[in-house]
Amino acid sequence: PWQRAQAMAKTDLERIGLFSEAGYTTIGDPYASINSKPFNESASKGKQFVTISTKPKTADTVGYFGKTFDRIMEGEALTDPIKIRRRHRMEETKKNLGKAWVPNSGEKKPSGTGSHYGTLSGPIEAFSTTCKPMEAGRSPGKNFLTTPGKKGTGFGYTGITIGSLPKYASEPYDGAKELKKEEEKKSKSLQKGAPFKLNLHPMDHFDGNPFHADKPVPPYKDLDVSKSKPKPFKPSSPSKRDGGCKAGTFDHYPTHSVDPYGIPKTGGTTAAKTETKKGPTFKPMPGPKSTPVRSTMEQSIYKKMNSTNFTSVTPSS
């Protein structure tokens, strides 16, 4: 039985996608709490690295590498930058050929609103305050006079308007209809045959009025009641349901094979003969298996802080 179970067991490559599963080295070890040991055990044991603090600066040579205090500008003459700047300005003024350039007087301010004092163009005639000569005025004259209107309302009276009274002209009541009928009779008398219809005339896909027809309606025919009425359609009986015995199928239920139930033996001469003739059973190669992979966040944390640099890692603000 154990040989058969070992043959049916899956390999490590099929189970977890690795060639061989790693062994467990910590089985049965006692549990050690994290708080039992200090965080940085080496900081409290042995000698520590201690340095001397920097010395403060003084006026003497204490804190410097040299034994004597050397001056930077020892033996140098005193220089006055203001005196050097004045001497340079005097040398530059000697290079001038004439007197210094002086600008002319500033602009003149106007003495009031509309004044041309201080301008380059002088007085402008359009802005002068002198009065222009005006033409003599003309009287508008008298209004246009007409004869006054006649008194009275004018309703029902003739001869009051400007024109003459229009003459009466008789007209039949339905004169327009009578003229239209006469014109239709003349046009029908001039027609010869039915109206011409062109087959190439564009038509819609569907008629606007489905009950309209170009041909005249045939005369009404009385229905013959003496004819026998057709028999109503009667469908066949419904199909039979499958009750576990194939009763509703077209063919009969197939007979069951008479092969005895049993498991073929693996050993023996028959199995060896079948393997030599047909060969072993074909088993396809299994596909790639998924392996245990760390998440992106866990991998980033492990790269930044691990067992080699956990003492020097500082949390980012």
C-alpha cells in the first residue's frame, strides 16, 4: 500500500513549483520572546568609542595646529579706499575736452485751462475764445392754410368726401365656384384616355395611406353562408416527459453492456504484455506552478530594513 501511495503522491514541482521543498530547521526549538533581549545589546557591553569635543576659538594659539599665531597682512602698508577713489575720479576729469554738459531749462508749466503757453506749436485757432460771425436769422413764415373740414359725422351722407361716390356693380353670389366648374368641364372634355403615369417616378417605401388604391373598388359581393365552415385546427398530443425510462424518445433504450465490474491488475503477465505492445500510459507534462512570492510593500520594507542594517535605519519623516 505504501508503494502505491508513494507512486500516486505529487512531486514538489507539481505542488509548489519548486524542484525541492526546503526543510524545517526550527522544529521543537523553545520559543524566545522578542522583549527578553535588548534592542541594541552591543551598546551596553564592552568599551565604547568616545571622542574629544572641539575646542572654542580664542585670541591665542589654543585650538589651532600651529605653535605660533601668524598674521595674514603682517608688514603691509595702510590703504585708504576713499582716497584711491577720489584720485581715480580726478584722473578721469582731466580727459574731458570741454566743460561739463548741462541740460537746458525744464519744461514750462501752463498758466491756465486752454492756454498755449509752454507749447511748441503756439496758439490754435480752433481753441480760441473769440466769437465767430453769425448769419442773419430768417423767419419761418406762416403755416400752410386749407379750407376747414365740414361739420357733422358724415355717416350715411354722400358728397362729403374728396372723391366721387363709386358706382354699384352687380356680381352673382357663387360666381367663383361657377367659373371653376366650367373650367373643369372644359379640361375634362379636352382629355383623351386615362392620365399618363411614369413608372420611373420616385415613390416612398411605404404608402402614406394603406387603405388608398389607384384602382376602383370592386362591387360588394354577398357571402354564401351555405358553404360549410372549416374545422378548427387541433394540435397533436403533447410530448411525453422523460420519467427515467426513456419513454418519450424515438428510439428504444439501449441495452447495457454485460462486462463485469472489476479493477484490472497492475502486475502479472497480462499487464507486461500490454505495456510491451502499446507502451506505458501517456502523461502530459504539468504546467507552471505558482510559487510563494512576497508582496511589493513587504519586499520594499525588507530592502530598506533587514537583519544587517536595522541598527542604522532612521524612520523617514
